[in-house]
Amino acid sequence: MNRQQIIFVSTAVIAVFLLLYFGRTVADHSGHNHAAQAPAANAAAQGLDFPTMLGLAKKRLNAQQLEKVTQWENAVVRGNVKEQQIQTYKTLSRFWMDSIGAFVPYAKYMGEAAKLESSEKNLTFAAHLLLAELQKVEEEPLKIWMAKEAKELFEKALELNSANDSTKVGLGSTYFFGAAGANEPPMKGIGLIREVVEKNPNNAFAQYMMGVGSSVSGQWPKAIERFTKVAELEPDNLEVQLRLADINERTGDKAAAKKWYERLLQTIKRQEKAGTMKPNPEMVKQIEEHVKSL
């Protein structure tokens, strides 16, 4: 596991930990800012659109950065060569993440480049990135926007390879977060994922997302069943251990919650020692104190 993967594992677990126990009290996490806070008044009713979010993100730029971004945007509009447009989208994507740390334009431009490339690999990468990120977001309009973007990318990837089970699961998962709007219920998404699970019960990603779907709908026993299966398939999956601890605590089974918290702590310490997870003493301390309070 390289340094980037280690940081990703660490920040992903930290993000879920903060979301479950403290809420997102600040606008950024994991080294970036969503730069997509909608005006509070009618955000939920009207939803979010990319131009609005991009406008908010641009307020963080200095004059020199804004000039650069404007030049790149004009190049996309005026460029009549597809390869030129692809490279410009990629340049914009890198700029927004590397220089500003703004996730929304980073992911949006990455997705636009992938659409033009018609690359299954790049489409699914961008889609899975959005799907993972939206699960750390509390703002409902932003979560729905990200789900819709991911849904479109997964659908285009399936057009290129209809046999990709991971893509089917990803597409189905977007329905849990409002990707299809009010017209299509989450059950349609569950159907897509269940198809994969029935074919291969040991598909950890499919089982995990079935657990997420059960959690979203408050079906805690089903969520526990799904996440326990994932924990069996992936004994070092920290996020699943954390979710199992949280759900058991929510449902009043303190003994089971304590068991999963203790297993989580053991796994964290083992991974830190092995160098596969970036140490986070504060998070470990918080979990240890929480276990004592049970």
C-alpha cells in the first residue's frame, strides 16, 4: 500500500467516524472543501446546479487564479477538437483539487473528461469517487446533486460494459441518495444490487451497499446482517466495523457495540503498526473513551 492509499484509508475512516458521532461541524474534510454550500433559503426545494457551486468556488480564487480558470473555460467552449477539450477538462480538474481543494469542480470536470473519452475505466473512477464522497456529506441538496452526477457516469459506463457488476452496484446505490428524484424509489436501486448479490453472495461491495441502503431506510437488523457479512469477507475493513459498532449502539445492544468498537481499535492499532494507516491518536482516544462509557 503506497502513501496515497494509506492517507485515503485514514481519512475515509476519520470522515465516517466524525459523521457518525459528531456531524460535520466544518465545511472541509479529508483535505478538501466541497465549495458547494447553497444559499440556505430555498436550497432544498430548488436543488443545486453546477454553475451556482462553481460561482461559489470561484470566490476563493485570487485574481491570477481566476484569470487562469477563465482562460481554460474559454478554451473548452471554443475548442473544436475533442482531445483539446479532454485535456482542458483534466487541467481544470487538477487545478481545483491540487490548488484549491474544491471537490465539486474537481469531480465534475473529471467526469466531463471521462464522458468525452468514452472510457469505462475513467467513467467508473469518477462515478465511484462521487459515490464515496456523497456518503460523507450532510447537506441534502449537495448529496442529491452528487448522486445524480454519479448515476449518469455509471449509466454511461454500463453502456460500454453491461457485465460490470461493480458498476451495477454503484448505479443501484445512487438511488439511495435521491439520484432519480421523486419519480423512482430506492427499491429500483436495491433491485440492481440484489441481482449482483444473488449471483455472488461474496461480492463485498454489493453486500456493503445493501447495508448502506438498509441504514438509509432505518432497517437496522438488515443493515447489521449485511455489514456482518462484509466484515467476514474483509476482516480489516475499518469502516464496516465502525458502522456495526454504531448500529448496535443505536439499537441498544451495548455488548455487541462494545465488541465491535474493541475490534475496531485492535484493527486500527494493527494497521498503524504495519504502516498501512496513518496514525490518529485523537481518534483512537475518542473511541477508547466512548467504549468506557458503554
